[in-house]
Amino acid sequence: MRVAVVTDSAAGFAPGWTGTGGIADGVQVVAMPVLVGDDILTGEHDDVTAPLMVALAAGSVVRTSRPSPGQFDRVYGRLADEGYDAVVSVHLSGLLSGTVEAARLAASRSVIPVEVIDTRTAGMAQGRAALAALTAARAGAGLQAAAAAAAMAARASALYFYVPSVEQLRRGGRITAAVGWLGTLLSVRVLLHVQGGRLVPLERMRSAARALQRLEELVEADVAGRSNGVDLTVHHFGNEEDAVGLAQRLESVVGAGRVSTSPCPSVLAAHAGLGVVAVTVSPRLS
């Protein structure tokens, strides 16, 4: 059985990872639209980063949207035409986006079986789940086994965020349940993590330096509590220098070559805002 792997751009693969010979070569990525004013941006990295940074800095209205079911129809249909027998479709938390529902609708009318996985996470925690499915498929796993590999990797992964301000998250409705906890301090620096598929506040900080230090401590504690090796990814948006420094320090904890950096997926940066730093912790695949 030939099993293909599909995900969405919230997976946060680094530039070049999905190209020929890249770590994620073979994973099909469906773009998630970012709406800046009247403009719809559907790319990643250079195509979106500059205009999104300008819009966020200017306080312009920035919104996101799920991919349409038709986008998934076309991807699943093309994979069937290419001779694949089944698809594992690995997506952003259904509590943060309607992407999973769009994928499920398309899966219900696909000519080949499609197993849709709600990772209940985002960023490279989601991306590593897609890579787990790809690794399993390349090793000869069938549809259910490849899907189980993705689901297991997602459950075993963690995602931690530092945001300099929660204003953008508040505008997008992503922290509604936390407004009481935050009070009126919308400029406060906040650490969050993904729990049960939702963004949940962890701690409030008064300075960026202390917030980044605390983020590092949280990741180190997570790593120390695991019995097996891990891979980390540090996401950034508008503060690559901070992210690179953090990645270098974390590499001394988990080992050389086990920490990567990648721009924050645009669909997440649109809600987290400028200056976000996120770290994913995932079980090592190889």
C-alpha cells in the first residue's frame, strides 16, 4: 500500500524542508489563508512574512481562514491519480481552526481512503506528527498504522509560547477563556502552552528577558521529564536573533543537531503577533 501524507501550513516546516531532499520531502502542505485587509495571502515564509509584519506593526486588521474543502479535494484527487492507495491527513487543532472539518468533508468524498488526524496542537508539534506518518509510510506501514504513528507523535508533543502582548490573541478570539486571568493587562508578557487543543495561559511576566528565560526553563523541565530523546523546534516571528540564541542554549541540553529554528507559521503569527517565540518538544523519530 502506498500511503501519502498531507498537512496544512500551520505545521511550520522550515524553508526548504518540503523541497526535494528535504526532511519533509513527500509531505503535501495545504496553504492556510491569511487575510491582511483586502489581500489574501496564501504562501509561507517570504511571500507572507514581510506584509504580515508590516500589518501587525501598523495595527491593521489581520484575520485567518481555513482552507476550503475544495483545496483538499484537489490534493486528495491528485494523489489518487499519482497512484497512492490512501492518505493520512494531519492537521492543526480543531479547537483553533476549522481546517480539520474541511479535510474531513473532502475525505468523505475522496476516491481513496483518507484518515484525518486532529493533532490538537500546532507548529512543529503538528509537523513532527506529519513526519511520523511519513516515516511509517516509507517503512511500509498501512493506512491505520501510519495514522496511529501521527496521532501518537502529536499526543507526545508539547508546544510552549511566549508572546510580548496578548492584544492580537484577544482580537482573534483565541484567549477568550483567559481574559479574566489576564485582567486589563493586555500589554503583559505571557507564557502559554497548548493543552487539550486550546491555548492556555501559564504565567505572566514583566520583562521580555525574564519571559524568555522562563520559557527556556519550562522546555528544559519538559525534556528532563522524558525518558527518551527529543527533537525541538524554536519558532520565531520578528525576533530571529532571540530564537537562534535560545536554540543554541537548548542544543546544549538535548544534543547537537536536535534543535531547529523556523519562522512561526503565518497563520499562527497572525494571532500571536510580532515578537512571538514558540518551542515545540517532540519525541525523536530517528
